[in-house]
Amino acid sequence: MPFFSTLSLVALALAVVFGVVVNRRHRRDSLPRPPGPKGLPVIGNLFDIPKTNSWLTYEEWARTYGDIMSVEVFGQVIVILQSPKAVRDLLEKRGTIYSDRPSLPFFEMAQWGWFLPTSRFDDQWRACRRLLDRSLRPSATVQYRPTIRAKTVKCLQRMLTQPNDYRAHIEQLQSAINMSVAYGYDVKENDDPFVETGREFVRMIQETALPGALLVNDLPFLRNLPDWFPGTGFKQLAKLSRKLGEEVVAGPLGFVKDAMANGTAQPSLALDDLRECTSEKGERDISLALGSLHAAGSDSMVAVLTSFLLILVLFPSVQEKAQAELDAVTGGTRLPEFADRPALPYVDALCKEVLRWRMISPLAFPHSATEDDVYEGYLIPKGSYILANSWSLLHDPATYPEPHAFKPERFLSPDGHVIDDPGLNAAFGFGKRICPGRHLVDSKLFIAVALVLSTFTVGKAKDAKGNEIPVPGTFSGPLVSQPDAFACSIVPRSQAAVELISAPVE
Ligand code: HEM
């Protein structure tokens, strides 16, 4: 009897547990997915999602479907989050489930898993992310401010002589800062091999990640076809891409190791990290983390600084107000410094508004769910892509009245102090994948804005007949949204400004 009753109890317990699990599973499976527009068979919502400015369409849809919606394309579920609460609840509070990235077959073939923005949520990502978070925390980036300022002044010198090439100068500036901070490496004026390789790598990522760019990303079984099979050119491309990635990672670190051996290494993140490193695995992590920094850190900053110039063309009164504040602090007799920042609240607020107004990553980067999850009664299946609509968050009229107006004043208190707005972090993404470069951006952006405004006036360019050339003021771009090409005039404010810019910089 006791034996029988023990067996019965075990059986009963198993039945209950099994029943609960099955029941839960059943309940889960019968839960609806977040609502969204009804799609067509097989292709789903392929034709509902616009190729450009999709964040505006999602904002529109949210009026019908609410703060959490979903669409499907060829069976891939895409969940779109529209409110700060949904973003906080999922990407931040449940970060262990929602911090993966979508896996693209071509990226796997090219072995690009090391590149942080696209890497899976795995131990390699954790090791590199730890290194970057430590190296790029606010207290650590302060030591790079003199370098950032000196390189920015050099950029102004180039603007002075060739103002029409402003975009090339901004690109050069970002490469110069990143390579100096990461590796203590001084980039060449033209055709620098490390810079060229980094740019080529980012271009490859952008081109091959685009939906429809490579069939193998939509039909992964194609990767198993033999190399001689017609239409498998992507295999050769993957081999070349893998080599390119390796060059991004190994080239500049090799430079630092040589410089360390020769005793010529300059202060840099690589130098700090390598000095502490005791293992081969540790050295590999450093090379991957810094390779990610140098490849990921340029394009977005170029987009932000070109938007800044566009803003000066479009809103002359903003420019005048910021220049008046700067003149009151420097007297026009010296260039601004980082230490002036507390006395420049309008300039500081302007930087925040530049990040918000026409943000360059309106949908952050896609996250991906590693488990089935239930939220507000909806099932979010494992493998769903999660898009957080940062654009909606930063253009919500309840938080940012007149959201489409460019108004630095929204970040100033009535007594003129800068308002610290944690919501603005949405410009840098969310949760565990939030941009690790955001504190460096804060320094780079402030000093570039202060230096440009104190020395130049930016306005509409004129054609040969003296007529103003219209500025489109539009933005586009596959992964990073940036201003479409525009002509502008960049003119020194005075002879004193010319002399200040031209003085030698350390
Ligand atoms: C204004 C300039 C920048 C903006 C607006 C920006 C924005 C972003 C966004 C939206 C993400 C994705 C976050 C997410 O998935 O939720 C990201 C990721 C990343 N950013 Fe930035 N970024 C900027 C500059 C930089 C700079 C200067 C660096 C390097 C120093 C950098 C390095 C990275 C890296 C490595 C990642 C990948 C992080 C990960 O997936 O764990 N970014 N950034």
C-alpha cells in the first residue's frame, strides 16, 4: 500500500506538471500575436512596409493597432514597439530575452559575427561589449577630449580652404578621432589604408544587409549549393568579405603591437587594454572590440554633423542665437573649450535637439527574441525581430510639443539651465544593445558644434547669377538616415576667426 500510494503520488504529480506545461503551451500557442495590418498569403506584409521612412508608417498604424504591433514577411514576424513603456518593459526589463540580433546567412558565411552592431547575443559579444563599455564610459573618455578638440580644429582648417568639400572633411575628422582614440594612430590625409578598409567593410555590410540584396539571406538553403552552381557568386563574395573583416580587425592592432615593441606607441584604448592583457583570447577580444569601434563609429557621426550644418542653413535664427552665446563667453578672441560648456546652455541644448529632430537611427537597430514571450496578452514568438520606433518616442507631442519644429529651447528650463532628458537616449537605442559610443558622441558633437559656430557662418550657397541654391532638406539612407546632398556656403565670421582657426594646434 505505501509503495502503491508513493507511485500514485508520483504519477499524480507528473500528470499535474505535464498538464500544466501542456496547458500553458496550449494557452501560449492560442494567444494572438500583436495586431497589425492583414497580409497576403506567403509574402505577408511585404508590400505594406514602405522602403523609405517606414517609421512614419508605423507611427500612423499605431493609431489603429496600438503601442505594440506586428507584421510578417515570408513568415518572419516583426514586432514594432511604439511607446516608452513597451520599449522599457521588453528591451530593458526583459533584456535577457530581447538582446539578440537577427541572423543573416550571408553574415554567417562571411564570419562577421564579431562585428558588434550585428553580432548575436553570445559570449563573444559579452566579452567585447564589456571592453567597450569600460573604455568608453564618461570618466574614461574625458582623457581623449584634447585630441578630439585638436582634430576638430584641423577639420575647420580644411573647411576654410575647401568649404565645398565639407562632407569629406567631416568623414576625415571622424576617422581621425576614432583611429587616434582606439589605436593612437594618425590617419593619412588621403587614401589611408586602415580608413579605406574600414569604409569598404561598412559599405559591404550596408549593401549586403539590405532586404532583397542577396537571395541567400531570404533562402538560406542556397548556401549549401556547390561553388560551381550558377548564381552562387555570393560564396566568393563571402570569402572576400571575410578577408576584409579580418583586415579591419587585425591591421590597426598590428600597428599598435609594432609601436609597443618599438617604444613609439601613443596613448590609446588599445595600448591600455593590451598592457593588461595576458591571454591570446583576451587579445582577440580587444582586436574585435576596437575593430567594431572604428568601423561602427564613423557613419553615424558623419550623418549627425551633416544634419547640424543643414540645420544652420535652414534655421538662421538658431545659428545667430548660438553665436551670440559663444561670443559672450569667448569674446571672439579665443576658440571655445570643453570647460566652457557650463556657460553655453543654448549650444548644449542645440546639440540635444540635433540628435532628436531628424534622428539618424529612427528605428534603432533590430533586436531579436531568443524565447517565446507573452506581453500584454500577446505572444511574441522566439526569433521575432523587434523594432523600437525611436522616431515616435522622440516626436511624441505630449513629451516634445511641436515635435517637428527645431527648438533647442525645449531642453532649457525657464531659468535657462539645460534639462537632462533621459528619454533622449532613445536616439542611441535600448537595453543591453544601447550604443556604447554615446558618451564619446557627446564630446565630439559638443566641441564640433561650438567650434563651427564660433568661427563660421553657414548659409545658403549662391549660383553663378547670385541666386540662392535651394536646399532639399530631405533625409534618406538604407541603415543610417542622413541629409540628401545639399550645397551650402561656409564663410569665416571674421578675420580674427580665420587667424584663430589657422593657428597651429597641438
Ligand atoms: C551620433 C552618433 C551615433 C548614434 C546616433 C548612434 C546610434 C546607435 C544605435 C541606435 C545603436 C543600436 C542600439 C540598439 O540596438 O538598440 C548603436 C549601436 C552601436 N554603436 Fe552607435 N551611434 C553613434 C555613434 C557611435 C560611435 C561614435 C561609436 C563608437 C565609438 C558607436 C558604436 C556603436 C556600437 C559598437 C554599437 C553596437 C552595440 C551592440 O550591438 O552591442 N556608435 N549606435
